[in-house]
Amino acid sequence: MNPWLQDILPTVEVLWDVGANDGYFTYGCAHTMQKYQGCGYVVAFEPGLADQLGLMQPAEWLQYQATTFEFVPQFVGTSCDGQTVTLDQAWGDRPSLQAKRSLVKVDVEGAEVEVLQGAASLLQAPHHWVVEVHGDHLLEPVLQHFANAQRAVEVIPYRPHWLLGSEARTIKTSWIVTQPDSSKSIS
């Protein structure tokens, strides 16, 4: 997946980090957006935010001063009910971000389909997506959402790190990444 990220990240202005966890991806992307764009905007969704206080601390560091961070303590899914928000609602609530090239990262430990069901608008827009799919049983339903949105994707199987070896995973994991589509533009 690293070659895909190397191609995509220099073009990204906004990160929608669904399942931000400890912020590894959040801050890596923020650093790269600042490097190439001079600034960035991150919307990080983490329902366990009260237990992930370390997620927010680096946002205050001097090195990230050119990035705006929003930390949303909600699940992302198919409806909006206070504990859960849809990506379409979150995107609609931030009109200033809609004309910017985005990367949507989804790592939700098995709730990938629910996230995509609430993201029809973002799927139609020419934003980049990377979705970690937890289990072969979810691969086809996730792929179907991208097919319905007429988005070309690539499935990247999990590969052990060349130096560190395999992670301890209890379920087969793969990544789905969108392919650039020059026929769609941000409106």
C-alpha cells in the first residue's frame, strides 16, 4: 500500500480518518499534507476518544500548527443518532471542505459496510479511499459499494513487513484503494 500512498498523499488537502485509534495514520497524513500543501485539515472519528486521549495531544505540537484537527467522538455508520454519524452528514456539515481533494481512510474492525452505506455522496465524489477490510466475508460487499459508485479499486492483500514480519492478526485483512479517476472533478 505504500506506493499508493506515496502517489496519493501529495494531492490531498483533507483527511477523513474513520477509526483514528491512536493517530498513527492521522498524524502521518497531517505531516504529508503540510509538506506538500502547506496546511491540512483532519476530521478524525474515534468513538473511544475518552480512552484515546493521546490521539489529541500531538495536534497541539508546533510541528502541526498548519493543520486543523477535528476529533469526533462518534461511530460512523448508516444513521445519525448522537452516538453515530454518517460520513455524508459529516461531509455535508463542512461545506468549506467539499471542494478540496480528500482521502477517506476507513479502519473500523468489521463495520466497513455500515460506513460505506452512509457515504454515498463521498463515494460519488472523486476523493481517494483506503478501506481496511477485516475478513474475506466483507470483501465482496465492500467492493460492491465501490462498483455501485462506479469507482475503480484495487485490492491489496496484507503483506508482512519486510523487516518486522507479520502482525498478530486473528482474521484475514486486506486493503481496498481507489484508483485515480481523471474524468471526475471536484465541484
